[in-house]
Amino acid sequence: MTVQEKIVEIIAEQAVLEVGDVSLDQSLDDLGIDSLGLVESIFAIEEEFDIQVPFNANEPENSEFDISSVQAIVTAVEGLVRAQKA
Amino acid sequence: MRRVVITGAGTINALGHNVPDTLEAMREGRCGIGELEIRDVDRLSVKIGGQVRGYDEHAHFNRQQIALYDRFTQFALLSASEAISQAGLTFFGELAARSGVVLGTSGGGLSTQDENYRVVYEDGKNRVHPFVVPKLMNNAAASHVSMQWNLKGPSFTVATACASSNHAMGQAFQMIRYGLADVMVTGGSESMLCFGGVKAWEGLRVMSKDACRPFSANRSGMVQGEGAGAFVFEEMGHAKARGAEILAEVIGFAMTSDAADIVMPSKQGAARAIKGAMQDARLPKEKVGYINAHGTGTAANDKTECAAVADAFGPHADSLMLSSTKSMHGHLIGGTGAVELLACIMALREGVIAPTIGYEEHDPECALDVVPNEAREAKVDAVLSNAFAFGGLNAVLALKAA
């Protein structure tokens, strides 16, 4: 499974949707994921990829970790996974 | 209706091991938050807290007592001793039967749980100390205070997360007001600064890694503290008859439930509690000069709290002062309202308003007078103390000068 597939799976589970119903251009808001759902998704991502995601719920818009869309999250996680392997 | 006054105060927290030291630190705007000194701190991503420093349990308690007293119980006992000594009361006979203790805590003996889970899960031992249960139970602190001081009336523990102390003090107030007791020892205690305690909070991603900056646009979250605050609440006639020094009068209390979200606060729930406390106190809103804010330093709290204050006070919101002393002592969770009540008493008695330190940048969504960085001299006649807990449980106290 690619990083993208895994992330879509995690987000779909949080949103209580089928994987096929999650598209990359959607925001978490579009998918109905609230702040608790976001924190849980990030936890699941960290566990899945064994990475540390720099995210503070107090300032989501200022975090180094871009969560503006599913695609943005995939890109950010791919970067973190690369950095961790390097 | 009977009136209720405060005749004793005690505390131990990151700012001081007693009331005078704590108030001096608040007047000076000193910060008690620093690097955590706890086991396995290197495995935490949040490494700061408002820890009680320079504290040696052996200086206060003997070996048998320490076997029974978790750190949160020790803090409660020390604070209660200071408060009761100041009040100058001894409890025997009818007075003992008419006096009780209601304390708040959220984690209870969390350090005891943490240590003993480590023993069985990490160290693989199959035996724990026989007193683990009486040491960790949430009512241990209230029970030991009752035992030490012979308080034989209504006694119990309140756990409503960050509002525990305010709920506890509200109960104590109502019990005296409505004749269930004549004297109540009340407040709250917390000691969650152990590996498991901090690790659990880390998970929520609302903790700051550098400082607690309530109401400041560049806030980065909350910082945990530890300690306790205790007060002697007494029926006014009883206090006056014995010539006791009155620190302040408790005039109102209200509690509400958001019935909405387990972590996100609600403006309506908070505003209803604020208005309710003023109504209960028959206090016109223009009389309120100072509010000790819940002010956790999270975006969710600070914006909601300011909106709730604006909603409850209307135009008067712009002429009152609102500060968060959590910026100095950290968030004592179930003990926080008790330590913060000290700032309310200081405002009423000494005319000194404790500051919100660490304030760096104006936030248009928190556009109230937050008494930034430096304490201020101001005469106030009535104050409120806000507490808004996870779970949407809100508790607000109203006090006036003696």
C-alpha cells in the first residue's frame, strides 16, 4: 500500500466513509472531521508510519504540517517518511 | 439566607509553599513554570510544567504518613493546615459535627497509579504495596484532612476536571448558606506531573512546549501545574461572634453544563454560568471589577471565554479587568480554581490585580483588559472566578470585599 492509500484509509475511517468516497482535493472540513477527529487521525498516521507529526491544535493554521486537504496531508507525510528514512 | 465568609487560606504551588509567597510572586508577575524534573522526561515531547520545587516530603511527614499520602494528599494537607491555622479554629463537639471538607481533584493519586503500574507492567513484579488503593483514591485528600482536623460533617470529593475546585467551593458555600454546615474546609489539589500524567495530556496536542501565554495572539497552548489551595468557609455570624479576621465574602455561585462537546467549550454555557453567579449573588454586573479567568492559553478556551464575558457583561466588559494567573503557576487542573481564588482575595483585600504574564501580541478575538505582564493597583468591590471544564461543566464563584 502506498502512503496515499494508507492515509485515505485512515481518513475514511475517521469520516465514516468508504475509501472510494474520499477524494484528494477535499478538506477535512468537507469530510466532516472535527478537531477531535483530526487529532485522532494524526495519532493514527504517526502510529502507521512511525513518524512524529509536528502539529499543535492551538494553531492548526500555523503548524508546519499542512492539513488543508487530503492531498496536502499525503504530501506532508511523504516528506516526513522520507526525512525519517534519510 | 445565611452569609458565608472566608476566614483562612492556604496553598502550595509552583509560585510558593504558602499564601504570602504565592501572593508576592503574583504581585511581581513571576513565572513558576520551568523544565520538568521527573522520571523519563526525555521520553516526553512536553518538558515544561509548573512544578512545586524545593519540596521535601520528609520535612513535613513521617514514613508511615508518606506510605499513605500521595503527593496530591500531601499538598491538600499542607494547604488545609495553613488555612485552618489562620482561621484559628479547633474542631470538637458540636462544631466538629457541623464542619466538613469538600475538595476538588481530577487525577487523585495519579502518581501512585503511575508508579505502581510501572512496578507490575514494566518491572514485572507481582506484588504492590498494600496501601496503593487508599493512597490513590480520589477522596484520600479530603478524608485525611477530615481525620487530621476532626471534621465530622459533610465531606466528599468533587471531580469535574478543570472545574473541580470551583465546584467543590461552590458546594461548600451552598452547604453553609443553606444550613447543612457552619464551617467547611474547601478547595482542591492536584499532582499530575508524572510521566503518565504528562504523556496523556501530550496526546491531545493542546500543550505548549515553551510557555503559557493566555489571551496573547501567539499563544501556543496550556502548561500543566501542580499543587493545592484550601480555604476555611464559615458562616458569617459564627466568624463575627469569635472576632475572626474576614478575608472576603462568598456571595454567589452558579454551575451550568454545555451539553455539547467533550472537549470544545461553548460560549453559551460559559456565559450562562457567569450570569448565573451574578444573579445568585444579586450582584449588578457593573459592580464586578475583576474576573479571574479560566484562561488556559489554548485558542479554544481563550476565544470562547472572552466572547462569553462580552456576552454576559455587554459594554461593561470593556471596563473590567480579566487576568489568567495560569500564566504563572500553570494549570493545576482539579486544583486550579483554588489557587486562583487567592488572586481574587488579593484583588479584594489589597487592591492588587494579578497579571496575565507572557502576554506578547494583541489578539482581536480577546480584546479585553487582560492586565498584561504587570500587576496593577485598582480598588475592586466584587470579583468572579471562572472555571470551564472538559466535558462542558462550568462553575463560577462571586466574591465581595469583607
